[in-house]
Amino acid sequence: MIDAILSYHFMQNALLATLLSSIICGIIGTIIVEKKLVMMGGGIAHTAYGGVGLGYLLGFNPIFGAIGFSTVAALGIGYTNRTGKKNSDITTALFWSLGMASGVLFTSLMPSYPPDMNSYLFGNILSVTDSLLIMMAILTAIIFAFIAVFYHDWNSYLFDNEYATISGMNTKFLEYLLSILIALSVVTLIRVAGIILIIALISAPAATAALMSQKLKNRMILATLIGVIECFLGLTASYTLNIASGASIVIIAVSVHFLAKSIQLLKAYWNVKNKDVR
């Protein structure tokens, strides 16, 4: 069956998109989960919908519109997180709603029949084109490069922020850079899981990896490998059962996390029980 699947060009693109997406989920997802920025990622993802709608309205590639809108939202939310954490949830919610409302407005203003936005809302990895795959590869390379270059700074920033500040590390730069990287990650994953499901795809493999290791590098590697397996299983299920690809991948990713969490809780309960018996 694998040979049959790989014989189709669109499936080859989908598999490559799966690999790139897993790298993003492993790298950025680990940071988002550790810094508890899941809602921020959701707000940025939904704001991107406004850029998609603007792209359709003005006749340019919707992905470029998504990059613009998500980057502005990322910087806005990042600024609020740094200067006024009490208002960060409100700012995230406002960008979230504004982006979705703008997308609906822009598509409704189109003189022709509005386009089908389901692939952007819910994802369709089977529709990834060669040009989109190249763009995903470029964005993934950019994200990977920034994480690799500043890896030791990220390690300190994530696990000992107080030490990072005292040692003179430019945490302000890291926070804004992280906001931009989250925005680029969102755009990279739009056609894989869709705007609505992106946040689950980013956080689930990383959250599962966090149950297995505390070291940053190990968690990133584990999250990437888990993401590859989950995306491949979801893609295979989507192709064989003729069901939505984004939903399939997310359901598998979330199910794996809950299974891993249940095993961890049962193991902890068993250890406590044995300790009491002794």
C-alpha cells in the first residue's frame, strides 16, 4: 500500500510537508509548551485568517497575507505580554476575533463568488503544491536557523529566565524573535492542520515529549519524531478512509498525548501504591 501511495505526486508532496511540519512542531512547539504560550499561538493562528481573506480580495498569494497579519499580531501580543501581562489575554482575544472577522469581511467584499476557505480553516495536506512546499521548506529553514544559532540562549531563557536576565542576556530580543517565529510556524502549518486546528498540532507532540524528558534538545528531537509518526498515521488514515487530513492528524496527536499522560499517571499511582505496601 505504501508503494501505491508514494506513486502519486500529491502524496509525495504531502509526505514532505509532513516532515517539515513535524520539525516545526518539535522546535517551536517545545518552546510554546514550556513558556505556556499556547493561547498566544492560537491567537496568532486565527489572526492569519484576515491575511488570507485580504490576499483573495486583492489577488495576491493568501499565504503572504497570512504572514503579514500573523507577524503583526505576534508583535502586538508579544509587546503586551512583556509590558502588561494582565492585559495579555484580552489582547490575544481581540487579535483572534479581529483576524477572523477581517477574513470574513474581505471574502464577502469579493466581486466574484467567495473562494472555498476550508483548506485554510481545517487544513488539507493533500492539496500542498510544489510552490507551497518550497515556501514551507524556506520558512522551516529560517526557523531552524534562528533556534540553532541562539540555542544556548533559548535554553537559559526557557528554564532559568531570572538567570538569563541577570547575566545580561537580551531577553527582550528573544521574546520578540520568538513571537515572529511563532507567526512563521503558524503560516507553515496552515495547509497541514488549518487555522482552527493548528494550535493542537503544535502543542500535542511537544506536550507528549515533555512527559519523557526535561532536556530541551531531547524534547525537541522527541517531539519531532512523535510528530512525524502522528502526521504519517493521520495522512495514511486520510488517504485510505477518505476523511479530512487535518482532523485525522490532530485526533491522533491528541489521542497519543492522552494515552501517554494516562500511562504516566498509572505508573505514578503504581509506584505510590508499592511504596505504601513496603
